Amino acid sequence: MGGLHLRCSDHSPFPINCRQLHYLLINGYVAYPSIEENQIRDRNKVDGTLRLITLIQTLLFMINLLLRAVQNLSITALELSTSAFVVLSILTTVFWFRKPADVERCEFIEANRPIATILDNNRLRLDALYAYTPLDFTGREEWAWSILWMHGLNCLRRFHLAGQPQQLPVQRFQNTIVPILRGWFLGIFAIVSLIYLGIFVAGWNYSFPTTNEQILWRSASLTALITAVATFLVQNVFFTWSSSVRPSSNQLHFIPAVGEDPVAKQNKYTRILSSRLKPLKEKFDDFIAILRNNSISRDPALDAPAMAVLLTWFFGFFYVSARAYIVIADFVELRSLPTSAYDTLNWSSLSPYIP
């Protein structure tokens, strides 16, 4: 579990994030935590040496793969797929090099006021609805990818294919709760994603056992790349520009002029058609409402443009299908490999100083 938990006199302890801790500090609700860097480092179950060894092993694997390509030795599809995940693991190791691993015991921070007082100062009640903890009001911006992920997770929960949400308040923030990426962070995310998916496309001219398998690999790798880029564009267009594409209030509601009776202007057939279509319109409106937000509590922070959800499911179907085939092809190809796939590197050809 780990992390920082807030302990109040009138509420059970719950975790807080950095934004909530900052809010509590600047408003004088808690004292500055007396936690030293050595204490945090001491909680770490994985030391720097082990992480360095892991990083060296993954780098050696990538170097070995690149040298095999230089010497025109065959690289299997399974090795290629592994290299894609190795790229992600290298970056994860770099970014998480100082992150404590497997921390189980949390640090408690004592609030000098009841949580009810903190909420009351912000015109909120203790029994008000929240998504994670009572301090959600301090600022909760859900990233578009997190919203779409939660939408898919809620669909799986309706079919009992995923676990139910945590009881409130949550005792840990899930990894799917990702802050909004902006600037360089968004650029790094996009570049890494393109590198990951581009590695599969690099197997374009691999020698598969049959021509059909080669065509399927090319189709699957391109499909995964194109659908991922399309989903990224959909997320930016519909989430970033949703305010500009939504109709204004004047477009949503027509206000007739004084003295004008819109019902009287309708003819008999129009009124009959409207009355018969009304149930269909209500069902359609209910469908769109569920499509935009299928969370149990109808959390407004999880609202998503209906078109973004539809397109994400559309592209997601082809992406998952393509990735599933790539996983299958990784193992199916092993039944018939080129002879050079079993050859080892000729290190002496790389340098005269290597025997």
C-alpha cells in the first residue's frame, strides 16, 4: 500500500496525493511531514544495484539483436516482440530508478481539524459523493486515456469480467488514475508509443513459413500502429475541443416568439409522428447518456464525448485483434525458422581485437 495517509478525528484514514497534500499544507490543516529521504530509501525492496543489473541485461539483449541484423542473421518474431517490451522496460527503469518498490507500510499525517470542518470551509458536506477520497475537491483532472480506460473497465464489470470498484474511501490510488499529460510528457508518451508499435512494423520483410503469414503480420502490425494513432487523434480532437464542437444553449432549445404557438403550427401527421417517436428518442437519449458515462455513481469527472467512446471502441477492436494475432504469430513462426536463426554472432567480424 505505502504512500501518505491522512488521519482525522472524525473519519477513517485515507490516502492523499501530492496536490491534496499541498492544499492541506498551505491552508494549515497539517504540519509539514517530518520524513527524511533516507527513510523513503530504506523502504525500498529493490536496491540500485539490482536495477542497474536489470538495465544492463536489457541493453545487452537490444545490442545483440541489432548486431544480428548487421550480420544478416535471422531474428525471430518472438525476439522482435520481446524487444518492443524491452524498450518500455528500459524507459520504466530509468524513470523509476529512484522510486521505492514494494512499499507496504504507509505514513500517517495527522490533521489538526476534523475532515468535516475542512469540507465545510469549502461548502461541502461530509456525506457528499466523491470518487476516491473526501479531498477530491482539491483538484481532480482525469486524463482522457484514464476516462476511456475506466469506461471499458465498467463495461467488463457489467459482464462480471472485472473486479468491482474499491470501497470508499479508497485505500490506494490505482495505476489507471493518470494525471493529464501536457507538453514534454505528452510528447515523450507519443514518441515511445510510436517506437513500441514501429518495432512490429520492422518485421515487414521477415521470412515467415508461408506468404499468407507474412501478409497477416504486415496487416496486423500496420493495423495496430494506425489504430493507435487514430485513437490518439480522437482523444485530442473530442476531449480537447469538445467545448467548441458541442452545440450552444441556443441550438439546444428553441424559444418561440411571443404569441407564436408551435403546437398549433404542427399538422395532424406531425403530431402523430412526434408522439410515436418520443419513446424511441427517450431510449436513444438514455443510450447516449450511458455511452458518455457508464460509471455506477455517474461521476461527472468521467464524462466523455459519445463519439470519442464509439470511435475508441471501434479502433480498439481492430487494435486488440491485431495485437492478439501478433502474439499468436510469435509462437507459430517457431515451427519453421531459417537456418541463420540458430547461428550465433561472429564477434571477430566486428572487431579484430575480439577473438
